Amino acid sequence: MEKNILKWFKNNPLVTDGITFLNNILIAFSLIFWAFKKQIESTFKIEFLIEMDALFAFLSIIGVILNRITNGLLKESEYSPSYALATGYVKNFISPIITQLKETGNLQPKIYVFKPKNLEELSNDSIDRIKAEIKNRNYDLKTINLSLKNSRARDVLIINKMSKEQIYFDFPNTLLSLFAYVDYKLENNTNTETKKQDIVKELINKFYEKLDELILEQNLENNVFTCDNKLEIFD
């Protein structure tokens, strides 16, 4: 529930700013009114029936809610690099490759996206080990350079086995650009290694959360899947 509320406010920043501004104005006027209530009543010969304690309690509740929303939005903004990478990955690679494969006669193309636990699993040495393990399970691997109609050409791994359907497999090396972001965030942090691993893990998870969201939005859930280093799809 809270996640959906934060998502709505994130998509409507003007509403958030407007509510925050209005709440601040109300609090300011309430403070002034509270401080000069007696003077106003005696000067204008009127009596206000507003219970100031109740008013401040109400405004305080609104302030707490807005503060929680603001903190949530600030926390979400820390993951914006992951969201941006996932959006670019789907827009520039996943969506074009599925479209192109369907246009060339593949009615139900399937592409598996590798999900690493950490960025080290996307190193050349780690990728070579994963490829070797797939080969040891009697699968044929072939890397092709696929020219995409509305995007730049990309190397794609094709995996085949007799009596099994052909699948496409990709290591999302775009995640490696998170190294620079994490280093920037931790440039003044003394306990960098432990903190770095925690941030990287969270950023990777946010990338795949956004990836799943975009896959559903574009109705690609029958074409795009994720796979970790256990390689269960090859059992």
C-alpha cells in the first residue's frame, strides 16, 4: 500500500510540492494566529471558536505524513540510476530484439536475462565460467551480432540443445556502470567495502524490480525471464 502511494506521488511531483507548500503556509498562519489570537479578538470584537490544540494536532499529523512521503521519495531517488538503466535496457535492447525476432518469424521468442548477486558476477572471468557450465550440460552456445532496426547492434548469446527450443541469453553489462555511482556515493566513507556491497545489492534488486515492471507494462512476460547463477533453466 505504502509503495503504491509513494509511486503515485513520485509520478505527480507537482501535487506533492503543492500539498507541502499549503501545509507550511497553514502552519505559519496558525502560529501567527495562535500568538496574536487575543489581540485580534479584542481589536475586532470577535471570538474565534477554533480550538488551537486540535488544529495543531491535525496539522502535525499532516506534517508527519508529508515528511514520511518526502523521505520515501528521497530514498527512492537514490535508486534512480538503477531505474534509468533498466528503462534504457528495455527500450534499447529487450523490446527491439523481441520485436525483431517476431518479425522474422519467431512466434514466441524467449530471452533470459542473467541476474547477478553482485557486479563481480558480470566480470569476464565469471561470464566465461557460466558459459563453460552451460556447455558442460551439453548445450551449444553461439554468440551472434544482432543488428536491431531501431537500436545499435548487440552481441547476443544463443543457446541450443537437441529437442529443446532455442533461447537467447544476455548478461546485462549495463549494470557495470553502477560502479562509478557507488564509488561517488562512498567517496568520503571509511567503511567502504561493506557499505559498497550493501548498496550494490540494493541497486541490482531495484534494477530487476524496474525490469519486471516494464516487462509487464509492455506485455513481454511470456518472452523475457531472469536467471541466476544456478542456471535452473538448463536442468
